[in-house]
Amino acid sequence: MGKHETLQVELSEPMARIIDRAVAKGDYASSDEVVRAALDAWSFSRLPRARDEAHLREMLQEGIDSGPGRPADDVFDELEARYASMIRDE
């Protein structure tokens, strides 16, 4: 698992009770495991969000750079005509 560092952390009583209950129920072997699992989940949840936000910003800029949009009715009319033609050609 690699090198470990010991940290001292102060928690509110309710948070400490949550940890104690998780260990008492057998969900975790120790309070250390509870904290590690919580940090793993927190770290994991933050990474995709940052990546998704950057991706959304790129897509937004791509849309802006592509010029003005078209009315949805025009696009749907074209699609309906295209698919109606495909059905007729079958």
C-alpha cells in the first residue's frame, strides 16, 4: 500500500459516532479504514467533476465558435423529410 503518514484529526461528536457505529457494525475493521474510505470516495468524486467541467467548457466554446444556430423546426423538418425518403426507398 505504500508509505503511510499519521495525522491527528478533530471531528465533531456526531461524525465520530458515525465512524464508531461503522466499526461496531463490522462495516470496517478500524476508524482508520472508515476515514480512508471516505477520503477515497471524496477524491474520486472530485476528479470526474473537474474533467467534466473542462469538457463542457470546451464543448460550449466549440458551439460558440461554430456560428449561429438554426431553428429547431427547420432541423426537424429536414430530418423528417430525410427519414421519410429512406422509408419510401426501402
